[in-house]
Amino acid sequence: MSAKLCKAGQQLREQFDDIYPQRSRKSDGWIGDARHSLRPSDHTPDKGIVRAIDVTRDLFGDGHPDLMPDVADQIRLAAKAGDKRISYVIFNSKICSAKSLWRWRAYRGVNPHVKHCHISFSKKGDNDGSFFEIPLLGGE
């Protein structure tokens, strides 16, 4: 069985690509390498489904302006408002999830996620590829 990205991950990545077509993809990714398989990771397939994407911070392909802090926060707010497909977000040495009531807190993992934003999805996102209502990604 070959791995595939969950439908929510496919949709969110497509929204990034549609709104920021010139963005850098240098740190983009979805399926983990061998290091990811050594520990729990949403980049590792679970019954063939990967539930995480990394999106490179540079949305304009030239480094300016840096909107990823705002986009990451809008993803957080979408989850806080009830989008159950989003499990957690890691960006710029911070993490947010339902566990913290969607407030940012310090992230002390090995990778501080300063070059990309990591978005993990719940199992609800496996088959739900509906549009994300995130203003900086085309939503209202």
C-alpha cells in the first residue's frame, strides 16, 4: 500500500499553492524520512495515510513580506473556532493545540520549525477535503 496525504492536508496545501503560487517550496514536505519512523510522527503513514504537512515560511519566493506568522495564527484560529480536522500547529518554536485551548506555548522539540510551518491533522481530515476558511488562504 502506498502512502497518501489525508484530504485535509491536500486541500490546505492546494490553498497555499493557489494564493501564493510563487512561494518557495524548499522546506515543504508531507511524508517523513527514516528519522521520522523512529518516533511518533504524523509524517509517518498510519494505515497508508499521512496526517501532516510542512509549508515553507517564504510565501513570496523572495523572503518579503513574511506572512507565515499571520497565516499560522489564522490556522490556529480556524481550529479554535471549531475546525476539528486540525490537530496541532508548530511554527517558530511555538506549538498550539486543543490541549492548550489553542494558545501558543513554547515548543522544545529538536526542530524549532523556523523555516516552515507544520500542520498536523486529525483522523477527521482523512476524508474531509473541504475548503479551509482561513482569510490569508482565500477564506472569509
